[in-house]
Amino acid sequence: MSNVFSYDGQYFRIVVLDVAAAERPDEVKYASWCSDAFRELKDTPQQTCSRFVAGSPFASRADALRHAQEWIKSHWDKKVRRAQPGPGKRELVYTVSLFRGDIPTDHVFPEFSDARLFAESAKKEVGITKVGITNNESPEYLIVWEKEK
């Protein structure tokens, strides 16, 4: 079953899965996966749960879901703090936008080389139709790639 979690103006899709050990097939535990952040609730069906929520398997679905929500909060807060400059200084950050059709997913990097490497590898992913890199000083794309139609 898929769940949607709202935090800090973003939505995250969470899936809780059964985990069975080969040595104890009758004992079921639960683990969870989540999607990247997205802004529009209508985009939920297109969001893939590609991030494993680290932690030991849990005894109940509710515990695994609760853990995933806390994990998202802590990781999102760290990501937002890293992207915000300290007082009096402005840091340059690079955003890689991956498009699946018209729906973008943004990933922020402090170094251009990291953003470029990520963008290069994302081009090979199935379903990606466009990849663009911008920075926080200009809305223009520094690099843009579109799949040929």
C-alpha cells in the first residue's frame, strides 16, 4: 500500500513492504521505501519509491511508516540547511532537474562537477526525457539535454 506524507510544503510517497527471512518464513517484518520530494499531489502516481529508508525491519506496518516519516523529516531538514547560506554570505548551488514528460524532479548539489556527473548518469535512466542544470544565480540552463523524439 502506498502512503503520501506532507512535510515542509513538499509531498513524499512512502511504501511499506513485508520482509520475510529465509530461516523464519512465518515471522514477517516491515521495511519502507520513499520517493524524492514533489510539489503537486496530483503527481503522486508518477513518483517512484527509489530511496530505501535505513533501519532495521519493524514488527508492524505502523512502526515502519512512522520511522519513514521521521527519516524523511531529518533528511529533508539536513538538505534544506545545507542549501541555505549562512548569514552574510551566499553560496552557489547547482540544481539538476530531471524531467519525466513535463514533471520535473530537482536535485541540489554544492559542486558543479557533482551536478554534471549526476546529470550524465540520469540521461541513461529509462523514462527521463530532459535533463537540465541551473544555479541559484540565474534561471537559465547552464546545460540542457533532451531526448530525441
